[in-house]
Amino acid sequence: MRTILQAENLEKVYRVGRVDVPALRGVSLDVHEGEFLAIMGPSGCGKSTMLHLLGGLLTPTSGRIVIDDEDLTAASDARRTDIRRRKIGFVFQRFNLFPTLTAEGNLRLAERIHSANGADDPERRRDVLRLLKLEDKMHHKPLELSGGEQQRVALARAVVTRPALILADEPTGNLDSENSAIVLNMFQELNYRFNQTIIMITHNPEAAAMCRRIIQMRDGRIVEPTASIQV
Ligand SMILES: Nc1ncnc2c1ncn2[C@@H]1O[C@H](COP(=O)(O)OP(=O)(O)O)[C@@H](O)[C@H]1O
Ligand SMILES: [Mg+2]
């Protein structure tokens, strides 16, 4: 199986005033193409820091990250941004939708930003909106949507260009069980249909149970052996 992501001995120290806050203390991780992986661990153990590093939103203090044969850590800022736009869909806990654009307009904007040629693909937009049970909401603006629907639009936006790697930071953290189920089903479907690789931080044991591999973190380190269950 092809390795899509390789992290070697990642360390991250945040500087706050004159104080160093070590958030990651040497994390190594290999992820195969098509894996659906969960990261769990107590608050403050470094999960978000790790995901932001893997997605090129932060740079590590030391260590190396290779995504799809491109060295993220050796890349210039501009190059890193380019890799991130082409290959990675980031799902944050807060959704930051464009308030003046409809659900579909928000997806169209993501296509302009994230695909090399600014691809306009109404079929794919509809497919994603269908997966997230938003077909009848595509012409609504964020304020005309419930919180759960807004989060689903934010997810649709992150995946509409079918990035090879989807990074999600507690994507069901603010959702009720019905919305959580829709979101998790979508991840499973994308993973199955398009072989998209998904790394998801979650506190939800049911969400983690969907993943073929669960990584446990404590205090800036991976603690569990990361044995994967072959399916
Ligand atoms: N921007 C930041 N500046 C300083 N310290 C930070 C910053 N972000 C996170 N930290 C600290 O780094 C550690 C790991 O945080 P984080 O990666 O957010 O953990 P988790 O997502 O597992 O809750 C914590 O001690 C947190 O307070
Ligand atoms: Mg976090």
C-alpha cells in the first residue's frame, strides 16, 4: 500500500512570552492511502497541534512531514500553501462560512480556491450536498441554516474538491447525534467511494469505532501501539 503521509519525529514548542510550551514531543506516524484513522486523547495532549502540522497550517519546531511525496517541511511558505490547497481538506470545529453566499456558493468558492484550474463542477457539488442531506438547502445562506446544517456545509466545502487527505478536528464536537451520524456516514462514504484518506480527531468512541486505526495521544506523544486492523 502506498504511503500518503509520513511524519518523522515531530516536535512543536510554542513560545508564550518567555515561556516555552512543548506541545509535541517527538511524534512519528505513517499513514497509508485510503486509511481512515482516529486520533484520541485528553484535552491539551497535542492533537490539534499535530493535525495543524500535518496540514501545513503550522510549522514544526523540528521533524519532517512528507505528503504524497512532497516534503512539506522543506517547502517555502508559498509552496506549502499550494500543496495544502491541492491535497488537503481541513475541517475545523468552527465553520467560518461566507455569510453572503449560499451553501452552494460557499462550495463554489472552495473550488475556485482549492483546485488547480478553479474547476466548476456542479455535479460534484450536488453529490456532496446530497451525501450531507443538504440538497434542499443548497440555495440557503448560512443564517438561514441551523448550526448542524452550517457545520455540514463547512464539511461539504472541505471535501468538494476531493482532496487526497481530509483532516478533521473534532468534526462532530458541536453536533447532536443526528447530525453526527450524517457527518460520520459521509466520511465513511468518501473513504469507501473515492479512497480518500481521513484523519479525524474525536472524543466520540462511536466515531472512533468506525476507523480502522485509532491513535491514542498523551502529553505530546503517541502512546498506544498503532496496530491497524486489516479489513
Ligand atoms: N497557539 C498556542 N500558543 C501556545 N500554546 C498553545 C497554542 N496552541 C496550543 N497550545 C498548548 O499546546 C498544548 C497542546 O494543545 P492542543 O494541540 O490544542 O491540544 P488538544 O487539541 O489535544 O487539546 C496545550 O498545552 C496547549 O495549551
Ligand atoms: Mg484540540
